[in-house]
Amino acid sequence: MLGQGLRATILATAEETGGRHDLSDTRQPPGEMTPLHLHTRYEERFWVASGSLTAWAGDEQVELRSGDYYRIGLNVPHAVRSGPEGCHALHISTPAGFAELIARTGTPVQLATPETELDLELFMAVTTELGDVVLGPPGTLPAAYKA
């Protein structure tokens, strides 16, 4: 778990794919939104298994539903919010990157309690090390970001 929001199961790691990609099975509760951010070292791809999500990426805004796929390229400011029923999606980063962030900053579900919070200092240190850049808090959209 990353805080009380995102639950993720890592299905394929960088070590297993020679660094080419990683794959995570992710679940986001209803209305949960990521901070505005971008990735300098990997692209993101989402395939929605159930529920829905809205992605704001650069100048685009897309609604994704079950069966939909979307790619966010390198250095593209973006944010993602799950729909009213939440979102279950496969998340692929190419080359690998996101699964490492989960592994290093998440709390194993069996150790999480209702009071478990994201260690923001650790999260920011690891995200910076992996080439991710947080541009604004949840609710900030790419149109508000000026490079």
C-alpha cells in the first residue's frame, strides 16, 4: 500500500525483465488522485481492468473504462484520478521504474493499519532518485503547471 490509497501487487520486476519494463496490478479507491508529476526515466501505460479513471497528460484529458489502454510519455506532466467506483488497472512502466517505487516506499498490506500513512520523506527521496518530479499536490492539473 502507498498510504491508505493505492494498493499494488508487483507482477514483474526490472530484474525479471532485464530492466525493459515492470508490471503492477493496482487498485485505487474512488476519487483518489495522484499529485501532478512527470517521469524523466520511464513511460507509463495503463490498462483498465474494471472501474474507471481520468488521466490529464499534457494537453489531453481522457476517460478510461474497463478495457481501455493509455500511454503517458517521458517528461509529460500528468495526474490520474480514479472514478466514482474506484479503478483496478495494470500499470506498466518502460523501462522499469514504478515497481521499484512501490517496493521501496510501500507498506506490505499485512502490516498496514487504519493509521498507516505514506512516509512522505522516504517517498520523495526515492521518487527523486528514480527521476520522478512532483509538480503539485493532488488536484493540480497540467494546465496549471508552467515549465
